[in-house]
Amino acid sequence: MTKGTLYLLPSGMGTNDPFKIIPAYNVQVMGTLNHFIVENGKTARAFLKEAVPGIVLQEKTYYELNNHTEAKDFVEYMKPLHAGENIGLMSEAGCPGIADPGAEIVKLAHDQNIKVVPLVGPSSIFMALMASGFNGQSFAFNGYLPRERQERSRKIKEFERLAATKNQAQLFIETPYRNEQLLEELLNVLPLASKLLIACDITTSNEYIKTKFVADWKKQTLPNLSKRPCIFGIG
């Protein structure tokens, strides 16, 4: 039996208009799928309802992939693919597999000789890099910084060293409710001549993207970052 295809479906990042960031071809593909692997069933269904005209959500099957998913669940999630049906893997925001638990499903698909097709769509990480002015030929996304303050400061200094000595842009994120605490620490730890990127609410009407020297950030009123999805960068 011919195996199905795993489609990687980028989703919205806060915008109220999915057609602003999702190509028409993606909508066509989503309309043909009956199975979806998602982080959160409720938000995934809301996105599909908005993006795919006429979709009957109750007729679709949703498999949740998050911190509570166990290894045995992965076997069940892959069964439709082995039965010849296609599956859509959808991130909670942006591109699946990038800073996203969906990477485990993609790994399994390759291990099981299942075709993987990534579709075009938004990634806050790459959009922030595009708009940063930093080196787009050498960069690193470092995920979340350590929770412990001393270790976090050490990491910030390490990122600054890599940015300064190797001209390698360093990108990272924080839990939205701790953004302002991280920004305060960045401004205290980084040299005044370092450049710091703050990119928030990308693709929404509240989008904010600025790259400035640390010295200049310290001179101005800082943006309110509380509970806003942000990408930070050092370059």
C-alpha cells in the first residue's frame, strides 16, 4: 500500500487575517486533509475554520502533540499515514518543526520512509532575522534562556561574544510574561556598543521591530513587552 504524505502546515501568528500570511495553495491542501496533528485542538480548529472556507471541523480527526503526549501516542498518530492517508502537522504559531514539538513527528516520518512536504508560511524567527539588519549568513536560534539568573547572564555574555567575534547573529525567546525581566537583564549585562533586536507581535497590527545599540535603548522609553510574543537578538 502507498503511504500517505505528511504536510507541514504553517499557521497564523496572531493576525486576524490568515490570508495575509498563508498562501492559497496551503488552503487547498488543508481542505483535502482529514487528519491533523496539532499542539492545541481548540486553536487549531479556530484557525482552520478561518482559513478554509466550508470546512466541516467535526468530520476531521485531531491528534494533540504537546508536553503531555507520550511515546506510545506517536504510534497511533502515524497510523493514518501507513494506511495511505495524508496528515497535516500544524504548529500553534508559525512553522511546525521550528522551536516546536512537531520536529519529533517529522523525525519519525523520515525514519518510516514517509514523504514530508513543507509548505510556505511565516516563521517569527526568520522574519525577525530578516528585519534585524544582522548577519543573515551566520546566525543561531538558541530557544529559551536558562531560568536561573546567574546562568542566564552567563549565556547572554556568551551570545554577545559570538556576535562580536564571529559576526554571528544570536536569536532567542522568553516566556511572554518574563519578557520585561529579560530585557532589563539584557540592558544591564550587554556592552553599550552591542546591538539588540526586539521583535514583537510579528504580522499583527501591533507589530514592533527595532534594532538599536544598547546605549540607545537605555536612553529611551522602553516598549511594553508584557505578555507579547517576542524574539530577541544580539548582533
